[in-house]
Amino acid sequence: MIQNNKKWMVAMIAGTMAIALGLMADGFAKVKKGDTRPLNTATWMKNVMKPNCGALKKEIAAGPKTEDDWASLIEHAEILNETSYILMEDKRCPDGIWANAASKTLRNGSDAVIAAAKAKNAAAVEKAFKKMTESCTSCHKAHKKKK
Ligand code: HEC
């Protein structure tokens, strides 16, 4: 009887470990790509996140002057804001760090950039941009694997 209990416990532990490993592998896969759609996270980062964030940074450094300059800031921030929703879709999000970076820091930060640019307040734009880019660092620290 005792022997049987031991065997049963070993089987339970092995089973639990197998499930945990399966979940870990699953979590990893969802970070790099969503569940059903073809988009790889890296594709979006390279083609949408980086160019729009880079352009925003340059335009802030140059100092927006004309109506077109302010409008351009807003356009880039709109795209980054929409990204905060896309990153949460298709079961891509693995945990709270990701969710916080995307749906709080990135979303609120880009919202604040848009509001400040609409008010033509360059100092507030810069401050909001800094806050927004904390999302890149926090998510990458946890989820961007070194190559
Ligand atoms: C919620 C998570 C998250 C946020 C927020 C995020 N990233 Fe990423 N990013 C990732 C992950 C995950 C990868 C690695 C993808 C891979 O290698 O499969 C990545 C990779 C990248 C890459 C490398 C892409 C390549 O060519 O392989 C760049 C550039 C990048 N991110 C830019 C940014 C910028 C700029 C921001 C902020 C404005 C940002 N990311 C915010 C998750 C995030």
C-alpha cells in the first residue's frame, strides 16, 4: 500500500512537471507570435515600433514648429498607441509584465504624447515620450531574448 502511494506520488510529480514545462514552452511561443494570426512580434517591432518611435524621438529633438510638425508627432504616437492593443491580442501576452508594459505604460504614455502635442506643449511631449519608452525597456528586459 505504501509502495503504491509512493508510485502514485512520483507519477503525480512527473505529470505536474510535464504540464509546467508545456505551459512554459507555450508561453514562450506566444511571446514571439500570437496564437492564430501569422504576425511575428519581431516583424511588428522592426517595421512599426522602431520606425515610429525613432521618428518621434528625432522630431522631438528637432523641436516641432509648424502645424505639420505637431501633426506628425501625433501620427507616430497614434500608431504606437494602437500597438498597445495589438500586442494584447491573439493570445500574444504571456504575463502581467507584458500586460502592464503594453496596456498601461505604452498606452497611457502615447495618449499623453498625443494630448501634449495637441496642446503644442513641447516639454510635456518630451516628458510623456520618456515615460512611454519605459514600456520598451520593461517588456524587453523580461521578454526579449538575447540572440
Ligand atoms: C509588451 C512587450 C513589448 C513592448 C512594450 C515593446 N516590445 Fe519591442 N520586442 C518585444 C519582444 C518580445 C521582442 C523580441 C521578439 C522576437 O525576437 O521574437 C521585441 C523586439 C524588438 C526589436 C527587435 C526586432 C527585430 O528586428 O528582431 C525592436 C527594434 C523593438 N522591439 C523595439 C521596440 C520599441 C522601440 C518599443 C517601445 C516603443 C518596444 N519595442 C516595446 C516586446 C515588446
